[in-house]
Amino acid sequence: MTYDFVEPVVFALLSIGLIAGGVAVVMLSRITAAALLMAFTFLSMAGMFVLLGAETIALFQVLIYVGAITVLILYGVMFTKFSDRPRALFFQRQTPFAAVFVAAVAIPVAIIALSFTSPTPRPGGGDLIPLATSVFTDFAFPFEIASVLLLAAMIGAIVLTKRDEPEEAAARRRR
Amino acid sequence: MPVGPFGIDPLIWAPLRLVIAVGLALFLVLNGALLQIYLERKIQAIIQDRLGPYHVGPFGLLQTFADALKLISKEDVRAAATDGWFFVAAPALVFCPMLASWVVLPFAQDIVGANLNVGLLYLTTLGSMTVLGIVIAGWASNNKYALVGGLRSAGQLISYEIPQILALVSVTLVVGSLSMIDITRSQAGPFVNVLVLPFSFVIYFIAALAETNRTPFDLPEAESELVAGWLTEYSGMRWGTMLALSEYGNVTVVCAIITTLWFGGWQGPGVDAIPLLGVLWFTLKVYGFIVVMMWIRATLPRLRIDQLMSFCWKGLIPMALVNIVVVAVLALAFPTTKIPIAIASWLLLAVFVAGIPVVQRRRLRALRARARAATAPAARAAS
């Protein structure tokens, strides 16, 4: 008796969690529940990465998406009133467009996924040192571009949300 | 048929090992929390010239057991307006990452749950997940004190995570590994990492105090100002799980990280002869740092939230970045010796310690001048 069946079972559980979580995020109208389920989806995704032997990616997935992005989304939810306007007024009229877009994305993905033959597995592919080396040598340019983009977004956010100093605002009012 | 350890079928052994590990970690967390609450009370009592608990059991040793029994037997109160499942889920979301991080703590040479090659990253990741539970708790309580407390707490935790991680990076640069076991092994002999990297240790220790909500950074649960912040609506064992177990568990985890990274982990005299002695050394070092944290709690007053944030963003993060640059350059320039890094790190520490009062005095002077300028026209108008 061999134990090869364990991995497909874990994979199946994770995929069910991933897909069900993703569907629930879209379908639920309670936005905090959606945010929490999104964290769950990210965790299932991290489990997938662990299954593929990429622990580092899995940990970064949890660190960034669960620890930072979900918390940011919850922050955003808490600072917004969501009862002011009727929900989903805008999105519900877009069914035909949505169907076209979903088809445009889903059909190529399905074709690629079905015709995909996995390359020979390279052990240690998720290892930290090769990952770091490739980020800072082969992919240095994309990495820097992403960093500059994030920096620009950060500075933009600060500029947009910065309030004037109280004295300055008072001085302007007096003028 | 494959046979695992102790002649047990590996298919049974793998889940069994998980159950044993979780049970052991739970046992350690529960008893550690009881012991640390007792220690905290006694140490604060000694520092403040009081007696502390002494009625229940010898030296009041059973006081925390009695308190725990009281907490467990308390009625499970939930306000009607709280947000159902979230309110129940939040304590678990705070507790589980803490429990999971015990997996990689190296208690002794071979006594470790899992020797992950990214162990340090794993600990950081789990530390960042606590914020989610705190925000959810604040939201689900449906109470303005809890909500504000939760948001403030999340802001503090997210901010102090940055210097914490940056301080860890410099250790990894010197050691060249993220595995807790390898980091401990690299510090054989008396030359532990704190002699090489004292500055990153100080940064990490300050940030860790904030991460575990210890004084002087215990704003998230400031009883006197925020009616205990995000914990307002919680009582009984939910409160116990979130505050007592998770906080003291996190303190232990953080102190274990400090011990492993900067103070040689389980290593100590006589470990090579009797490997089990490592558990003793590790525990002693960890509890040494826990006692230091309690000593700080009994000594220092609480910071204000703006002081807390400006200290992190204007003080700790820039210095941590400078530290990383210096350590990385020196590690590349002198790959064979650690002495230049040690000299640079001690110098940085001296600059940091000497610089804080200078900067603080200048800031205060500027603030005072601004306040005077703001009130002067009003005073003239009134007269």
C-alpha cells in the first residue's frame, strides 16, 4: 500500500476551499464576510504553493495578502458607509458585458490549462537562494519597475490624503 | 510496507505527530501563560514595594490557577448587537497564528517541531496574521471604543512590523540562513550574535515590545484610556484566550526569537555532553527576556499614540534601513570576518542612544515655539 493518494486528497480539499471561497467572496453581500473569506482564499492558495514545494512563495503570499492587503481592505470597509446608496445598482445591469469579458478570459485560460503538460519538476524550485538570485539578476528590471510603481502610488496616496497644517488652513481662510 | 519512527505506520504517524505537537504546544502555552501572569504580578509587586498575590497556595502560586478557573466558569456573555460569527472567530484568529508559530521554535538540538528552511519568514508571517484578528474583533464588537481601539492597534502592529522585519534581515545577512536551527548552530561558543549585531537587537527588542502590546507600547489595551480598546466587549474565556493566552504566548515566541537569533538559542555550557540540557538553557534565556519585559512594564509610563507612531516612522525605520545597508555592505566587503560589522553596529547603537535625547529636545522646542505662535494672536485679540 502506498501513500500517493494523500497529495491528490490535499489538493482536492485546497481546490474546493479556494474555489468555494472565491465564489463566496463575489456572491456575498456582506462586505466584511467577503474580506474574511478572501483571507481564507489566500490561505488556501498558500497551501497550494506549499504543495508545489514553494514554501517561500506561500509564506510571502500569507505575509502580504493576508497580513497586509486584507487588513487594508477591512480598514477601507470600516471607514466607508455602505448603507448610503442602494447596493449593486451599477453592476447588476452589466450582465451581457460581464458574460463577454468572462468568456474572453476564461476560454483561453481553459484552453491553456487543458493543453498544459507539466515540465519536469525541478526540486528546490521554491528555494530561497535561487529565488533571490533570479529576482536580483534575471528579473532585476521588472523588479525595479514594480518598486518604482509602488513608490509612485505611495507618494500619490500621501499627496492626495495630506491635510493642510491647521495654522496654514486658518491663514488661508483669513485671506 | 513502509515503517516510520517507533515502528508506526507513517500514515498514522504523520497525523499523530501533529496531534502530539499541537497538544504539547497548547500545554506549554497554557502553563506558560499561568506562570507568566504570576511572575508579572510578583515582579511588579516587588518593584512597587508590595506583596503581590500570597493568599492562594504557597507564595500565592495557585492564584493564577484560581483566576483561570474563574475565567473558564464565567458565563459566556455576548452583547446582542455584536456581529455573530465574527465575534466568535476573532479570538481564534488571534490565537491560532500564535500557536502555529511554536512549530519552529528550537527548544534544543533535536527538539523542534519542524526544521523549516524558511523558519524565520514563517514566524514573521504568522506574526502579521494577528492584526487580522484584532481588526475583526474591533469591528465585530459593534462598539465605538472597540472599533477605534482595533484600528489603533492595527495601525501600531502594522507600523512596528516594519522595523521588526528589517532588524531580522541584518541577522540573516550575517548568518546566511533563515532556518532557526542553522542560526543557532552558527553561534557556537561564547561569540553570540548580540556581540556582532547589538543595534539590530535593540531595534528588534523595541519593535517586539510594541508588537506584543507590552508597556510602554500597550496602547491597544490601555485600560485607563480606551476601556481596554478592542477587548471592550469580550469577557470570560474569550477575553482570556485573546488577552492572556495570546499575549503571553506571543511574548514567549518573541523572546524565543530573540534568544535564538542573538543569544545562541539552546547553546550553553555542557550541551554537547547532555543535549537535553539545551531545553534548560533555552527556557532560562527566554524567561530572562520575559522578566526584562516585565521590569520595563513596571518602570516606564505609556506613550501617546502620536509619539508611538512618530518614533516608529521617523526613528526606528530609518535607523533599521541604515543598519541593513551598513551590514550588507560590510558583509560583502569582508566576507571572512565579522569584526567590521560588529564595530559598525556598536557605533550605530551609540549614535542611536545618544541621538534620541538631542532629537527629542529639538522637536519639543519646535513644538513649543509653534504652540506659542498659534496662541499669541488669540491672546492679543482677547486683551
